[in-house]
Amino acid sequence: MHTSIEILMKNLNRKLLGYFRYYGVTDNSISLNKFRDCVQRILYKILNRRSQVKSLNWDKYTLFKRIHKTQNYKIYVNIFELRKEISYIM
């Protein structure tokens, strides 16, 4: 039996949030964007493998993404502001 879509998206968003919080530092937005796009492609493939018939084309997948939103990346740590706080060490 398959995991329900709601549980799958909830777990995926939790893992994405943890990834984005860990790697969400200044000047890393290009890598975070590439990672998010890669996750989107893998999710599309996974959702198509849920049955023996190809059930999802890219247009249906974009509609699916509107309903089931995935976590967006955000820059959580600005490394340039940290230098001001630890300048006494340098």
C-alpha cells in the first residue's frame, strides 16, 4: 500500500525545511534553488510510479503543486552580519 499524499507531502516539507535551515546561508541560494528543482523532478517521478499507468503529466503536476505546496528556501543566516559579532576574535 502507498503512503497517502498528505503524509508524503508533510514528511517532504519537514525534511526540506530542515535542509533549508541547515544550508540556508548567504550566497547559497543558487544551490538551494537547484536542490529544490531536483526534489520537484524526483517527486514527479515518484508520483508517476504509484501506479502501473502513467497517471501524471507535467500539466497535472503543476496543478498538484498548487494544491500541495512544497517548502520554499529562505536564507536563515547572513554570514556577513556574523562577522560584526565575532570581529573581536579575528
